[in-house]
Amino acid sequence: MSAERKTETIPKWKETEVAELTDFVDNYSSVGVVNITGIPSKQLQNMRRSLHGSAELRVSRNTLVERALESVGDGFEDLEEYISGQVGLIGTNDNPFGLYKELEASKSPAPISAGEIAPNEITIPEGDTGVDPGPFVGELQQAGAAARIMDGSIHVTEDSLVAEEGDEVSPELANVLAELGMEPKEVGLDLRAVYSDGVMFESDELAIDVDEYRADVERAAAFGRNLSVNAVYPTEQTAPLLVSKATGEAKSLGLQAAIESPDLAPDLVSKADAQVRTLAAQIDDEEALPEELRG
Amino acid sequence: MEYVYAALILNESGEELNEENLTNVLDAAGVDVEESRVKALVAALEDVDIDEAVEQAAAVPAGGAAAGG
Amino acid sequence: MEYVYAALILNESGEELNEENLTNVLDAAGVDVEESRVKALVAALEDVDIDEAVEQAAAVPAGGAAAGG
Amino acid sequence: MEYVYAALILNESGEELNEENLTNVLDAAGVDVEESRVKALVAALEDVDIDEAVEQAAAVPAGGAAAGG
Amino acid sequence: MEYVYAALILNESGEELNEENLTNVLDAAGVDVEESRVKALVAALEDVDIDEAVEQAAAVPAGGAAAGG
Amino acid sequence: MEYVYAALILNESGEELNEENLTNVLDAAGVDVEESRVKALVAALEDVDIDEAVEQAAAVPAGGAAAGG
Amino acid sequence: MEYVYAALILNESGEELNEENLTNVLDAAGVDVEESRVKALVAALEDVDIDEAVEQAAAVPAGGAAAGG
């Protein structure tokens, strides 16, 4: 093998490109592979610019990228398995989770063309399409949507699943979606994986549920309060709670023991009254009750 | 209400809840006692578990809850 | 609670809520009366508008409200 | 409520809940102690399980009031 | 809770809520006082409107709602 | 509350909940640690089952605000 | 939850909520820190208003609410 490789002639420009790619990978603590399939070059330029400062995008031939990753080694070569189709390398010294968030946020919806693979389920929603009666009903039905003419226009009568994730979009479906103005694709830099400080993160691991974290913060705060109060360790935030708790305890004791304290007297009277009413409610014979208690 | 309160006192003191005792308590409080009502009350309470009723009421926030609403 | 019940009977009968009257009612019910509690109760109720306190309780349906919680 | 708080402290410290101890606690807090109230308190608490009564207060869910609302 | 109870007694008696007074009250109750807890409580209560916190508790039915849960 | 959170971290990491460890955690977070508060916390948590205390809702009108509503 | 507690300490101490500080706090607590969790937490909390979440927690006591309902 090595003998063969020696005889292989590598053009100078390729060597330079690999060297640059190697530098690129070396420069960042996190390097990822992004899918750029279907992004027009002008849009790609814009994206590149909008990343400026937080991350850098580098597009090259896949074989050269692979060669660069191998030459860096150190685990970066594991990114090779995510290289296929039109991809680029993205590098950042920021948090890879933050990078993923940023890239997702920058995606924009786009129409899907015939022959493309549905990136997720495509559902035509129930409702009035606003299209006048005509052959479009048949087209909708052919695409798999429940459709009929109602009140002078074409209606989709229920949410209709017309493509599963991974399905190839037929020309008929692409047509129908275009007619409806639906843009089921999300176009943007699609982060497949990031190798960051020795750890490989795939895209699903990078997707963080902020709501869940928020709930965790609430839970942690509630736990802190609970502990502070239950262990009677007062903090500025919980001191009023402890005072209230102590008061509540004293009140509970006072009412249950019918302690003759001016602070408790009104409550004791109320309690007695409530008891009389409860007892009276169980007496069937109205003769036995004063007028104000008769049912 | 005074008749029912009187019954509650007897219930706590452990004295028998009968016409005579009820009448005595009410008398002592200066109530102009109606015999028929005493009779009716004693009869009516015969089948009532007073302690249970009292506890049930205690579970009701005395006055407080209003504030909670 | 018997001391409180006794006070409420007096409140309804219109008799004065004092130590003597309270003691009489409790005595009549066979309660082993503690003078100090009678004293404390009279003092505690001195500034209480009993009818108002009762009304507050009435605002909360007896037995019921708790279940609502 | 200071008398009740004093009783609660004694309950936690494990000291006997008697008139002398109660008076000492209240004295130390600068309360002008009324003997009859101390006596009444001791009498009222005689047969009461303080820990249980305190726990009942705890059973009122923090959100309790909210729940009522 | 004994530390908090003690603070509440001081609040009612009108004495200053400081480390010395708290320690005295707890001492009188036979509590084995920990200086650090006294300090922490005084510090924590410094900016608390105790009366308001007490009233908040009053709005919640003491002992009552339990059954409501 | 930072002291409490620090205790909760130690509770989860399984490290001993003592003054030194608490201080280290708080120090690392840039907290200007007060020794007495650390001491008080250790003392307060001595006999507490933290896992249980954490889950048990602070039985307080925590909804305090809510209660007012 | 130790990672979240650490974030809450930093939030209270006013130190920046970044990977280094979080790691330091957790290290000090003897936690075997997973870098990726730290990273994910920092990224996620960028979009969370911690003070608001903490206040929210105060309004709805954990566990308690359920009991109340």
C-alpha cells in the first residue's frame, strides 16, 4: 500500500486545500458536519456571513475533507461517517449545543420539489383551500388528501397525511403542495454531528428542550425552598414562610386545644358555630332545631 | 342554636345527653327552655355520632377560608 | 371546646358573658370547671364581636367547603 | 399568641409544659405574664397531643389557600 | 422551629429581635442554643415584615383544611 | 438560598455535608461565605432526611401571595 | 439536579453562568462532571429567565399543590 501511495501523484492544489482544511479543524474546539444539500449558493453565502464571529463554514470536496480529518486524527476522523452528499465543515469555539440552536433558528421554510425526500411528515391541514371547483379536487385526492367541493370551493375535509418522513415526493404531490403554498422543508445548515472536546454529539443529542430545563430550574428552586422550610434553615426568601408556618402551627394547636387566647377567640367562636351547624345538618327532625338552622 | 350548643357541652363533659341534663344547662344559661324542643333534640341526636360531626366541622376552615377565596 | 360552647349559649340567651355565668353553665353540664380557663376565655372574648365571628363561619358552608379544596 | 409559642418551644425542647417553665420563657421574652392565662394554657393542653396538632397545621397544603381560591 | 417560635414571642412582646434576646428565650426553655442558628435567624428576619407574614398564615385556615386535601 | 442549594449538591454527589465541603462549593461559586451561616446550615440539617424534606412541600402559605388573591 | 443547583448558586452569587464556573462548583462538590451536560445546561439556560422561574416555583410549591388539589 505505502509503495503505491508514494507513486500516487497529488496535485499541488489538493495538498494546499488539505493543509488548509487541517488548519481549520485544528483551530476549533468543536467541528461539525453540516448538510448543505439544496441550499442555493447565494443563500449559503448569506448564512456564512451570518455565522461570522460564532462559527465558520468551510465547503470542499468530501474526499479532501476526509483526508484532512484523518490527518488531524484525535477522534476527528470519526466525523467521516457523517460525510456524504453535499456537506460542509463547521467549526466553533462556542458551545456545540448553542451552535445547534443557532443553526436551527436560522432555518427557513421552503417548498419541496418532486423527487426530493420528505424531511418529516407532511400533512395537508383541514380547511378551505380557496381553490375553485375543478380538477384540483382529483389531484388532492390522488396525493392522498380527503378533499371535496363544499360551498363553492375545494375543501380538505380532515388533516391528511400525504407523505411520511423519508418518502420521495411525487410530481403530483409537489404540484399540490405548491398550489397550496405549503413549504414543508426547512432549509438551512443541517448539523449532522459535532465532535467537541473529544466527544461526538449527533444532532438529536444536541437538540435541547429549553422548557424542560426551565422546569428543572423551577423544581430545583422549589426543592431548595422546601428544604429550607422543612429543615427550618431560614434564608431571606424563606424567613417569611417560616414565620407563617410557625404561626399556622400555633393556630392549629390553639384551635384544637381551644386555648383561650385573644388571638384565637374569633376563630374558636367560628369553629364552634361550624360544629353546631354540622351537627344540626345531621338532625332530621326540624322540631329539634331553631329556625335559623332549619333546612 | 343554644340547644345544640348545650348538647355539645354534654357531649364533651361525658354526661348523658338526656332531657333533664339539657334543660339544666340551658336553665343555668338563663334560657327560657321549651320542653318540646328539648325532647325533639334528644330524640334526633340518638342516632347521630356527635364526635364525628364535630370533627368534620373542625375540618372546615374556621372563618379563615373566606380569605383564601 | 365546652368553654366556648358555654360562652356562645350565654351570647344567645342574652345573659352577661362573665365568669360566674360561664361557670354556672359548665357546672350544670357536669364539667369539672377550671377557673383559669373561664377567666382567660372571658378576657379573650372581651373585644370580640361574637355575632360577627359567627357570621364569618356561616359564610363557609359547614362541612362542605373543605371538600372543595 | 405568645403563650402558645412558649408552649411550642417547651414541647420542642422536651422540658415539662408547666406553669413555671412557661412563665420563665415568657419572662425571658419580656412578656408581662398573666398567671391565669398560663394556668389556663396548661389546663387546655393537658390532654392534647401537641405534635399531632402541629402536624395538622402542616397538613394544610402550602397551596392550600390557593386551592380554595 | 423553636428558634422561629422564640422570634415570634419577641415580636409580640415588642422586645428587640436580636441574638441576645433570642438566646435568652431559648435558654429559658431549656433549649441547647446554637449560636450560629440564632445568628442565621436574626439575619434572615432582618428585612422581613413579620406581622405581614403572620397575617398571611392567618388567612390560611389553621388545622382546618387538612381534610380538604 | 445559595447555601441551601450547596447542601443539595452535596446531598446528590454523596459527599459529606460538612462545613468544609459546603464552604468549598460556595467558594467555587464566588460566594462570600459566612461561616456562621454554614455552621447553622450544617446544624439545621443534622437530623433531617434531605431527600424527604425536599419532596415535602413546604407546608406554609407559600402560596401566601396566592392566599391573598 | 446537581447541575441545576450549581446554576442556581451562580445565579445568586452573580457570577457568570458559564462552563468553567459551573464545572468549578460541581468539582468542588465532588461531582464527577460530565462536560456535555455542563455545555447543554449553559446553552439551555441562555434562554431561561432564571429569576422568573424561581419566582414561579415559589408561587406553586412543589408537591404541595398536588396535595391541595
